[in-house]
Amino acid sequence: MSIVVSGQVMHKNMQLRQIDIKDGLSENIVLSILEDRHGFIWVGTYDGLDKYDGYNFKIYRDEFLINKNSSNNRIYSVRNFANGKLNVIKDEGCYIFDPKTETAKYLNNEFESAPRITSHSDDNKYWIVTENANLYHCNQQTEDCTVYKSPLEETYIEKSLWSTSLFSSHENRVFYTNNLGTVVSFDKTTKKFNFFETGLNPSAYFTNACLDGFGNIWQSSVLGKLIMFNTKEDTFSQVLDLNEFFPKIEINDIYHDEKFDAILICTKKHGLISFDYTSRNFIQYHIEAPGKKSLTSESVITVLRDSKNVLWIGTDQHGLLIHDANREKFNAINPSRHNKYLSLRMPRKFAGDDYGNVWIGTNNLGLWKFNLEKDELDIYTNNSNPDFMKDNSAIQLYAEKNELWIGHNGEGISIIDIPSLKLKKSIILKSQDERIKDNNVIWNFLRDKKGRMWIGTRAAGLYRIDNQEIKHFHSFNTELSYNNIMSSNQLNDGTILITTRIGGVYKWIESEDDFVRVYPNEDSLVIAPKALEVDYKNRIWMGTDGRGVYVLDKDFKLLKHLNSAQGNLMSDVTCSFLEDKNGNMWVSTNHGISKINIGENINEIKTAHYSSFDGLTSDEFMTGAYLKTDSTFWMGNISGVNYFNPENIPTNDYMYTSYISNIEVNDNHLFPDTNYYYVNDIKLKHNQNSILFEYNTIGYTIPEETYYSFRLKGLNDEWSSPSNRVITRFTNLSPGNYSFELKCRNYDGVWNETPINFDFEIETPFWKRSWFRLLICFLIAALTTGIIRFRVQQFRKREKLKNKYKAELTEMEMTALRSQINPHFLFNTLNSINNYILRNEGDKASKYLVKFSSLMRTILSNSSKKYISLTDELKALQLYIEMENMRFTNAFEYFINIDSSINPDEINIAPMLVQPFVENAIWHGLLHKEGDKTLEINITNHDKERLKISIVDNGVGREKSNALKSSAKKGKSYGMKLTQKRIDLLNSHFQSGNTKSLVEVVDLNIKDHGTSGTIINIIIPKL
């Protein structure tokens, strides 16, 4: 046995996402983690077994209360079986859990000694080691078991030993270990046991074990021992005491990380440690729950790396911590790891020196120095270095050779010697112009190709230091329109460019010792430049405060305007530029970082966007806080500093698998309390034609950045537009066969083009099926034979009645027409026109003739229709009354009253139905009366279905009228009788009692009504 003490320890941070009880986890103490063969994550906690699908947790507790002696819901261990079932260990013993049926079976009652640990076998069986060290080989289907008695049975009982691990199907042997570190092997061929002692002090308390990539067994003790058993040589070949590297270490668990071929060691106070058993080196990850303000590392209980390379960390108090290396695209400086009291926020400027240091300037947190290779972080403040840190500000930095220039916030410039950190020189910039105030706030540095230093200020314009000469340029002695110098840069040909807060871009004209504005050319275009960069093609990139990015050529002509509306930027507020060797421009904004590549064609633009989802400490970046050192880019935001290699930005190429988590039919769960993952190919009734699908992806994901596309084959073969919605509904589906297909895209834009599908059928109702239709046809044929004679007879009878009705109706209509335009009426009309002409009353003759022609046209038009609107009937009636009144020199007054609830345009009646009654009232009632004569037509609702038309006259009444007609011996009028026959004919057609028509005649007398006359009520259906 050899003792290994060599090796080195490196320290690293992890960008973590926390999931705890607020997200649905049953308890924040996580004891075990497992990924099943489908990709679901199973979490054993102090309060149940949780299944996590990437979005939601489902908790199982009652399923494990089979044993009445259960005192708690603690799930200590979860393991996979080959048939998809899970082995679950609790205080009271061992369970087999079926995720498909969501049921558990308690195993302890079936063995002579309680099962401790299980492991699946390659032959569709599983192994169990019990409390007395015996082995059982069990069939997963029949659950029949073969027992192999261990020679350590009595020893286990006497010394209170227990097994800590079990490994099966390992070179035809089964291995298990115990708390003393003993390794027991069982030969599957010879059926013999062998065991190997560690030779260590019995106080070494071993709790966990794992297999490495070579098949060796590693065991860990609680107090920091790590031993390896070589399964090929059957010897303990290595022993490590981790206390030599990590004092007072306590180990909770160990796990073989196949991704990096290392042993992950879960500790109580030393975070997570990765041990490379080939190089003997350690990497210590200081695990802290996000937002936890403490230097002490999280107590890590267990760990799992899933098939997507996501690391799941179970903690003692803070639930699950998740590390996705594919999301860790950007590294970050973590000051609290070096000193728990440090916090780096809102860096203003970076500078890189020749010693591998990156200097970070802040507004009021001092000057910071970070060495990435040495993992060292130092801070210089007014308290520690008052000679060159006159205040705690370092707004601008510039490093060259051994010098670091520091621009302060009101205290001028300090120049220090980097190796000695001694002040070499202080420069106070003072303007000779009294109009320039607040001129000591340094905004930017530029060393031009002639060795001159240009110093931009916040409000005092620009200073130039050339050897010992200092010259001042500002808006009062140059063409500069503003004194706020936002940025400065230099073209490849040496041309110096600066930008001002509002003025735009200015070029230095050496011969004139002045500046000239080169962009924008129009005063009307107001832009607020914040950053300036020149790319490898000598194009000028100008970032603005709200208008995106302007790309100019070397002659300052606009090539392209990039903005968020086009999708080229995360935000239109741009802060800095860095160009990589592939010509990609990395643009920081106040909403993340955008990578932009402009091809040979200016319109060929490729972009990629990164945000806090990708590991940025914040999405809001600082203007001017950027740096390129060798292959590393540095960008500062309001929460700190991110650094990255643009060539090594990882992409998650893993194709997510989506699954259906819920189905509702007609707003009801299809199968309540059922795992829909195992459901497919169902039949629905014809009225179950509204179906809702809820879905997501399996395993760790970012819901906001995961997109889905679906289609319902049988309805539409087109894929839907990508969306991060996780629910869709289809309604009013016709009977038929359907297949719902779903695919998803991960947060890096990689689609899984192999969709999942859910097949279902909506049954055709029985009355639309072939057999039912054939039955109906048979019944119809049978019935037709029996009733055909009856139908023929009825048909003939109906035809006779129909023909009779048509004939009578035609005759009535023609008679009605004749009654309205009878010769007597025509004679009187023409005679009246003649009299007007003879009396030289041409206007009256013309007016009368116009009314007569209009009446004739109306009568002829209406007579061709079966029904006309009440409006048309009243128009014709009014024409007739007006003509009659003119003929008799306006001998009577008339009124037509319509109830306000009646719309005459919406009611139809038979044409020429009312006129005969009106004619009778005029000729036989009013014309024989002396004095005032009045005709009133009132139209009201008789009931909901019928209309009431009342014709009221104050004439002589029917009795006197009949007497006058008899004495006159005139021709008999058939108008009213004819109308009554038409009404009778209508009643024979409309046989319903609700629509029956009738005519009522009521005599008025002076005794009862104060006047004489007649009322005729015509009640007809509303058509």
C-alpha cells in the first residue's frame, strides 16, 4: 500500500442556479440525486422523493408509507434498475418504485435480514446485500431471488457492521464494501466469497464508495481518508489523507465524474473538491448558494453529473445548486472568495500591464489588481496608498511598460511605477480659461502614434501632453461644440478621432491645430456617442446612448446603422467594442452583449446575443470598461467584471427532449393522477373534440430561452412558429386520426429535429358510420314500400288543393287589382283632371295627374308581388286618399297613425288588402255626411304574431249608408267582399291559430261614442 501526498490545489468558482422549496422542492436538505433512463431527475430529500422534469417537481410521500413503522419521509438513496424501476432506501428499509404506475413495493418483509443496498445486473436482474452481508440475486420480472450466504454473516452481526456500497457485473464479480473499508468480492461462476481488509485503524469510519474509470473502488471516510482498491490486483494500493490539503475536512459523499475522469468529493465545509486521480491534482470549488453572503462553503451532501453535462449539487440547507458548463460562457472575478468583505461593482476602466495583471479602476471603491494566472486579487485605496490614491477613484487607466496612469475623479492624474507601486508623478490639469470649470475629472486617455498623451475630461475639453508641454483644447478655442469628451481613438493612418457628448465625431487636423466635425454632417441629426472603435477594415464603429451603432467608412460615410429593432443588438444603449481575430465585433450594451459580424456585403450580418442567462454577472454594462489582453476579453458591468476567450465560448449542442406533462379534453384532465409520459394512442368520443397539451423539456433547462414548435397532423402539416409557450389547445376537431408532434430548441438555438408524438383518434358518431347509414337505408326502403300509395294519394289531393288555391288566389288578386282600378274610379279621375283643365287650374291638374300616375305604377308593381312591406302598402294608400280628397276639394281630414314600437319596413303584408276598406269608408261613410269629416287609420300590435289595422271614420254609419245606396240604385261594390275572400284564402294557407287573420266591423253611435261612424279592424299576421 502506498500513501500519496503529492499534488496541488487549484481554486475555482462556479456559476450556480439555486432550486429550493420556493420552486417546489419538498425540502432543502438533499440526500440523493439520480437521473433515470428517460432524463428525469429524481431527488431524495428529508421529506420525500421528488421527480423534476426541468420545470416542475412532483413529490412522492404516501407511496412509501407501506411499512407502518415509517417514522419519516427521508430518502437516503435512489438507484436505477435496468427495467426502469427505481430502488429507494429509507430508514425503515428498501423499496422498489415503478415510475410508470407510481407505486412502490416494500422489500424488507421478503428477506430474512433487511436489505441495505441494491444494484442492477446486466442480465435483467438485480443484486441485494442485506444487513448480515448475504447476497441475493433477484429476477426483475418474477422477483424470485437466489440467496448466497456470506462468510461474514456472523462478523457483521457481532461487530455491528453494515455495507456502504454494492457494485455488480464487474469482471464476473460482485463487490461490496462496509464501514471499516473492507472489500468483499463474490465470484459469479464459483459462487465463492472473498474479502480484503484495509489494515487501517478501525476508527477510520468509511461511509461511501465509487468506481473510477479503471474499475477501481474508491472509499472515503468521514474524517478525510480516501483509499483505492485495485480490483485487478485485489490490493489497496493508494491511501490519501485529505487533511494535508484541506485541514479538518469532513466528507459526506464521493462520486466518479465520467466527464472529467475525476473523483468528486462532497464536503461539509470545504465545498466540492475534484480529485484527478491520474495527475493527483485537486480543484476546490467554493460552493455558495446564490445570494448567500458568507465565505464558508456550502455543505455539499451529494452530487450528480447528468447526460447533458449538467452538475447537480445537493446541499445541507439550500436545496439544489445547478452548474451548467454550457451556460458558463463568461468567467467572473469573485472578490468575496478572496475576502468576504469585498464587493466589486460598477468598474469604470481596465488596463493590462506587462506582468499579467489587469488593473481595474472604480469610481469610489479604489484601484484593483487581478492576476488571473496566480488567482490573486489586490486592492489599493486612499487608506492603504494615499500617495497615489488621493481619493478612492480611478476613473481612467492607461498602462505602458512599467507605468500606470490613473485618472482620478477631481484629483488629476497619478503615474505610478508598477513593480514598486511607488508614485512617480502627479499631474494637475488646470485651465487658463475661467469659463472652464470642473476640469479635473479625467474621462479617457489616448497615446497617439507620435507618443503624445491626449487626456479627455468630463467637462473641460481635451488636454495634450507632449513631453513637458501641456496644451488645452476646448469649445472656446477650437471647433469643438461640447467639452464633454466621451471617447478617443486613432485610425490606422494615425488620424485622431474623438467624440463629444452630443456633438458627434471630430477629427484632429494637425496642420490647423484644430478639430473638425466629420459625423454627423447635418446639425439636425443629434446623436450621443459613447464609444468608438476602429476595426481591421478601418471601419469606424460608433456606439450611442439610445440610437444603436453607426458603422462608418474611412471617409466617415455611413455604411450601416445597427439597432435592436433589426435584431442586431440587445439594446440601443451601447457601451464598448472589442474585436476578435475573426472580425467579430463584441458590443456591450445595457441589456447584455451582442456579437456582430459584417460580411463582405454590408447587409450580410450575423449576430449572437448573450445575457445573464449565459453567465454574465449583470446585463447592464459600463461605458469604457473594456480590455483585450492576449486572447482574453474583459468587460465590466454594474455587478462586477466578466472575462472570456471569444474563441472558446461554449455552445450547448445537446438536443433537448420534450415531453407532454398534461392533457386536458374538454377542460378536464384526460387521466387524472397519471404519468402522461407513458400514455399514447388513445381514443376519444366524438364530442371530446377540444384537446389541450401542456409540455416542457426533460432535465435542466432555462424556460425563458427554450422554444417549441408543434403541428397536429391530420389538421395541419405546417409547423408552428417557435415560441416559449408551453401550452396549446385545439378546438372543434372533426372525427379522425391525429398525431400531435412537438420539437424543442435549447437556449443556444440547437433544435432537436426528431419530434415526439402523441397519437389519438376522435371517433365518428354512430349516426355517421356506414353500418348505421345502411340500416337507415334499409328502414327507409321498407317504410317507403308501405307508405308510397298513401303518399301518392296525399300528393294528388294536395296538388288539387294547391291548384285550386293558386287559381282562387290569382283570381282574387286580379279582382283586387280590378277593384282598385275599376272604370268608375278611372272615369272620375280623368273627369277631375278635365275639370281642372277647363277651370284653367293647370297646377292642380298636373299635381293630380302626377299622383294618379304614381298610384297606378304602385298598384301595378305591388300586384306582381305576393307580399309587400307595410311601408309600401301605406304609400299606395296615402296616394289614393290624397287623390280622393283632392277630387272632393279636401272635404275630409285624414290621419295615419303608427305605433312607435312598429317598424313598417320590417313587416310584410299581402298587397292591396286595406284599400277597399278605406274606399268604402270614404264613399259610403264620409261623403254622405254634413259637417266635419275625419278618416283615421291606426296601426298597432294586436299580439306578438299579428298586426291590427283600424280604419275609423265619423261618417253616416252603415245603416244610413245602406239606405242611401238603395235609394240611389247604384252598382254594388264588391271591394270589401273580395278582400274578405282573400283573407279567408290566407287563413286556409296559414292554418296556425297564432297567425289567423280576421276583419271586425264596429258601428259607432252618438249615444255610446259621442259620434257616429264605423270602425273596421283588420287583424293580419306579421310576415
